[in-house]
Amino acid sequence: IDLDGRDPDFAASLRTIGPVTPNPTFSRSSTVSQSPSYPSRPAAAAAAAPTVFPPATNPALLVFSARQRLTKAAEQEAEAMGRTNFAGREFLDALTIRQVLAMRDRQGLKAGEIERLLRLKHGVVERLGGRGVVGDIG
């Protein structure tokens, strides 16, 4: 720490940053003084207090929640597979995707026929992309 204070470049960068404004803490034991810009009412203080939970726009949280939704949907699909009202599979493994692409590209089958034969949900084959976008390379 002592050597950092002697470094003129580091000291200059610290001077340009300036003093740090502490985050407000609303506990009774806090030693941080509240400035007038922070509300003094307890209800408003609790609403304005920083939270340990990241905001909903946090990309990591969005990925995590999307992954949870997809996992739940895949589990529901797996449970419904043997039932008579099953609409078809939407979540495919790599082998099924290769089969779909081979049926489409090599055998020339239409999307509806592939979906019927493999018990896929309507529109799944189109979502894979057209020829030239995704294809079977053999």
C-alpha cells in the first residue's frame, strides 16, 4: 500500500477519480451519515435501499430463468409423451435432428410428413431452418 501511494501515475489516477461516495446503509448501527438526498422515512428508505438480489435485467438472471423455463417445459413434454392428447415433441436430441435433416435433405420429405413420422409438434422442422441454413452433411 505504501508503494502505491508513492507511484505518481497511480496517485494521479486516484486524484482524477475523487472521493468515493458510500452507499447508504439504513441499519441503526451504521456509521455512514445520511445526506439529505436520501429519504429519512423507514418505508421509503427500505424501498430505496440497495438489495442483495440483482435486478431482473441482470443477464445472468435472465439466462438462469430462461433455462429454468426450458427445463420445466422439457420435463412436462417428457411426462406427456405416452398420452393420447400428446401434441408432439418440441425438444429434440442431436440424433433426432440428424434424422430430420436426412429425411428432409436426402429423402426429400416435406416438413409435415417428417413431423408425422417422428411425432414432432407442428412447425418444429421449419424452426430448424431451411436448406442452406442447416443441413445434413452425411
